[in-house]
Amino acid sequence: MSIVVTGATGNLGRLVIEGLLAARVPAGDIAAVVRDKGKAADLAERGIELRIADYSAPETLNGVFAAGDRVLMISGSEVGQRVPQHRAVVDAARAAGVSLLAYTGILGGPDADFDLAAEHKATEQLILDSGLPHTFLRNGWYHENYTEHLAPVLAHGAVVASAGEGRVASASRADYAAAAVAVLTGEGHEGKVYELSGDVAWSFAEYAAEITAQSGKDISYADVPAEQHLAVLTGAGVPEPMAAVLVDVDAAVERGLLAGTSGDLARLIGRPTTPISEAVAAAL
């Protein structure tokens, strides 16, 4: 039996691998599913088994899992392509007889009515229909979704969004990775659904104030209509389909769909979640 991490060279996947090693899981008991062997050379050098496969090529998933494996399926990044990609992974996991399939979905699950959630909900249904032992890790927003884009905020002196007074209970990517590690290395998680989010929900006005306090620059919150927000994003080079998804997410934020603070994440990782202030400091 191995603990298998798909998408292992992505930002979240690498943090999960590091977390497993820190939890004293022997490197030889960890397998990384990657598309590009070269990008995972550092993992192989540390004794981690590489399994080469591509979500978009179902035939490459044949034999990538083994009976008894505990698998973390990190959701694909190609919006609009994820349902067939995830179906291929689920089919391969079922054929192999894995002992657990943990999936990184989205906060709210069936109650999340925004566009980005649709593929996650469809994937959860695929997993339920497969009959596989599973755990749903419904991740909320990452701090890094915002803090990795501080340069234009600082350049223009504004956090631009169309979320009104909505709040976001985000947590760090490392927090979500730690939750995945807890499930992969622990017991009693089969059949569980975890609504994962930060301990504190913040508003965009508060986020702008935090950047102001830490940077010494006057940063305001520019709450703009959805159409204007879309124009700002496309003008900055974001492809229109993705820009539309981001604007739709802000509408969900305004409706309160990413503000939930269930406490599941803190309980899983055994500590408070990372505050947004720490992510701002790191990004600055």
C-alpha cells in the first residue's frame, strides 16, 4: 500500500508531499502521480515513487493505482475539462481497488451554486456512484488566490472586486495541505465530508486595510459592478472565460457562499488556521 498524491508537482501537491514526509511517512511509501517526470526529478531523488499519468489521457491511468492505496485526487486545473478528467481517475481507482479516495472539492458542495462549483459537484457524484471508500475535502478559498496578485493592487492603490460587503473565510494553501495529510495518514475519515475554511471571514475592505497597514501605501477597496470588473480583468490579460468565472465567484462571495467558518479545517490540522495577515506579510 502507498499513499498516492495526484497532481504532485502542483502547488498544493508539493505541500502535501512535504507534509507527509514531515509526518514521518517513509518516502518509499509515497507515490507521486505526475505528467512530467522531469518536473518531479527532485521528488524521485528523495525516494518517492513516480507514477506517470495524465488526467486527459485515460489510458495512462491504467495501473497507476494499486489495491489498498490511499489516494488524494487533487482536482484538475483545466476548468471545463475536469469532469471527464476526474471520471478517468475515479474509474482507475475503482478498477485498482484503492482503500480510500480523498477528493479536493469546493466549499459548500451541493449548496455551492456558482459556476466554478459545477464540476466539483459532478465529481463528487461520480465518486459516490463508484462505491469507493472516500473522503470529501471541500476546500474554501486560498489566501494565495489574492495575495499572489498584490503587485497590481500596490501599483494601482486598490483592491478591485465586485463582491460588495461579502466575506471570505480563506486559509493558506499549506493549511489545506495539512488537512489532506491528516486524512491520508489518519483513521476514521472514510465517508466523511469536511467543509474546510479559515477560522475568520474577512471583507475586501478589511483586506485593503490590512495591505495598507503592512505596506505603508494607501490601498482602497474598489467595489465595482460585475461588467466593469469583467472589463478590468480582461484588460489585464485574463482570458474572458476565466474572467467571467472570477466575476461569478465574487457574486457568490456577495451572497455569503465562501464565508462559512465550520471549524473543520482547524480541527483536522489541530491548530488555528493561518490568518490573512500572515499571507499578506509573506506576499509583501
